Amino acid sequence: MRKKIQQILQEKDLENQVVIAGWIRTRRDTGSFSFLEVNDGSSLGNIQIVADQQLANYKDEIVRLTAGCAVEVTGVVKESPAKGQEIEVQATEVNIVGWADPETYPLQKKRHSFEYLREISHLRPRTNALGAVARVRSRLTMAIHSFFQERGFIQVHTPIITTSDCEGAGEMFQIKGGKEGEFFGRPAGLTVSGQLQAEVYALSLGDVYTFGPTFRAENSNTSRHLAEFWMIEPEMAFCDLACNMAVARDMLKYCLNDVLTNCQEDLALFDNFIEKGLIRKLKNVVEQDFKHITYTEAVDLLLKADKAFEFPVSWGIDLQSEHERYLTEELFKKPLIVTDYPAAIKPFYMRVSEDGKTVAAMDILVPGIGEIVGGSQREERYDVLMKRMEAAQINLDEYQWYLDLRKYGTVPHSGFGLGFERLVQFVTGMTNIREVIPFPRTPGFAPC
Ligand code: ATP
Ligand code: MN
């Protein structure tokens, strides 16, 4: 029976017959047989195949196998006499499914730089690190869904094509649609956030979330921004800022706990080769409380900091990445929730506080990344919202539906956006966001 290598390594079912399908990592010949290291993507660990010279195709084929060749091996699980692995598979048949020319195969045994691997994004998932990222990413996707589904949240598929530029930051990719242009009879673009539509469903169904692709024409080339990324956006009715913060914190802890339990082998690789102390860092986040300060307190701390920042600090500025990272990495050395930002630097939909100057916003900052979550309590008061929209010069006709939600049965509600790739970065320790999405899109870069 065909089995995944991960399962075979786990079961260690001696004398069991198995069929394995995967790609050769290395071949080593001894006098009378060859060792083949095979990987099928199911785990970081390879399985060692012992191919005896008695096999019919030994001389013609097996000794010509090189890295990247695809094989299907039938064999019996045996205890391995050598160091390095507990079991191996004594082959009874080695079927070569696809050859890989060793002269041109781009993945040689040596370690390649991540920059080089980006140029061969069609082959890089065959490396240990990128394969591990893909498995952790998949596991985190499931953890996100489990977290929300276990709590009764309903998943909503918000549109990818949109006519509302939620963040208003001019980062929306415009779409034409056909020769005629304006397919929808009005300007449209790719979504920068599903929040406004998520609010619609929250105000009918209570607790909802979206998890989908998001597009932003980010012109800066940073290690934390992509033009296409995935975002998780829960939206909760009858939920204030404190409730919002608790959901975000619990979600992060839940996800980290899940991968700490279920991705041990891959995390150990990242801990060894990518970020020393990674597993300890993740465990700390699960075990510790998050620090909580207001924006005003953050500004005071930054002004007192014994550190020269590139961007000068004063009350009213938008916190830059260097400020965020100083607070979470150097000062508190743990996840940090910053709340109550100046209204002037935040979008129209955030709820204005009693003081009239700040809004009920919250960002979660983590060491190594900076902002990972951005959220707020939404403005639920019709008049206040309308004034804010007018001040932001938003065309009220186009947002009548959004205002309607405040006219008919309005309730306090909150939500946030978690950048999925930033979470994968945090969990894997990968320094560049381009390594945690299968096919990164950044300015001037979209190869396959
Ligand atoms: P930043 O200041 O880092 O650009 P933002 O304030 O633009 O973030 P939000 O609009 O609040 O971010 O979006 C919610 C979340 O989406 C962020 O907390 C972050 O995790 C993620 N995010 C935002 N922009 C990007 C991007 N270009 N690539 C990847 N993730 C992103
Ligand atoms: Mn941004």
C-alpha cells in the first residue's frame, strides 16, 4: 500500500511492505548496494532506501539516480543498523518515474541562498526550509479555521473585486474588465480589506470571519510587505475593544500552541537554522500575558528612549516600524497591544472616544515583525460616522449601505485584520516575507 513517508517514520512498522513515491535527495553507493535518500514532502525527514545490486535495473538505472529524480519504491520496512535513522526500507523494486538531468538541475546538495531560491520558485518547495514553511503554513490555516469554528464564528467569503477602497490609502489595484473598461459601470479594484463587507454579515449573524487574499499596491520594498497577501478578518457584533483584544490574543496563542504541538520537526529545523531560540520564543508568547499600553504611553516611552530614531517622535505621528520594534523587541521583549491612537491618523470607521481626539483602535506588535494585527471598535453611531466620512471626503452616496447598518439595529462591534504571512513569518523565523508565501508578488516581481 502507498504510504506517506511521515506515516512510515512514525509507525516504524517492521517487516511491513510499503510503497513510497517521492524524489531522490541523494544517492550513495557501497560495494554491493546503494543508499537512496527519498523525500515525498510529507515530512522534513527522508526515508533511506536500500537498493541491492540484485535488483533487475540496478546497473542500468539505480546507479544513475541523482537529486531530483522521481521514483516509486516498493520494499519492506527494516530496522536500520546504521546511525542516523531508526528504520530503512529494503527495496524489492525501484521504479524510475521521472529523470532529472544532473547537469542542469538547479538544486544541488549545497545550501542555496533564499534570494537564489526565489528565482526558481517552481522548484524551491523541494528544499528543506521551503517545504517546512509550506507544511507550517497549511497547519496554521487549519488552526485559524478551528479557532473560529470552535467558537461559533461563521466564515464569510467577502468579494475580491470591490468598489469600496476601505483603507483609503490609494493602494487599490484598479481593474478594467474587458475591452469596454468599467465592467461594473463604475471604478472597481481588488480588495484591500474585506472588513466593510464582514461588518455587514456581523450585523446579521453575530460573529463572522473572512480569510482570503488581499491586494495592496505597496510601493515600498520591505521584508514585511507583499502586493498580494492573505488576511484573516474577524468581525464581532456586541463586542467592544476589550473583547476584540481578547479574541486576537486568544487566536494568536491558539495558533502557536497548535503548531508547537503538531509541527515539532519543522519548528526544530527553523530553531536550528533560521532563528535560534524560536521555539522558546513561541512558548513564551503562549504562556505570558501580552503587555498593553496606550498610544500616548507609547509615545512617552519612545521620547524617553535612549535611542536615535530615524523618524522623530511626537504625539500625533503614525508609529513607524522602528518605533514598534523598539517597544516590543527591546523594551518589553514580548507581544504588545497598543490602543487608542489619534483619530487623525486612523480611518473613518474607527470609533471616536470620549476625549474626541483618539479612536478605539488596537495594534498587536510582536518581536521581529512589528505590527501583526491591526483592529478597532467600529463607529456605530450614525451621526458621528457621517461626520467622520464627510471630513474624510468620502462619497456618501456610495456608502449608503454602510451607513444603513447604523440606521437599522446598530450595535457596538469590533474586528481586526491579521496578516497571515506575518504570522507565518513569526512562527518560522523567516526574515523575508517572500519566503513564507508560495508565489510572492512584490513591485516588479511575479514570475510564476
Ligand atoms: P503596516 O503599517 O505594516 O503597513 P497596515 O497598518 O497597513 O500595516 P492594516 O491595514 O491594519 O495594516 O492591515 C492588517 C494587517 O495586515 C496588518 O496588521 C499586517 O499584519 C497585514 N498587512 C498589511 N499590509 C500588508 C502587506 N502589504 N503585506 C503583508 N501583510 C500586510
Ligand atoms: Mn500598510
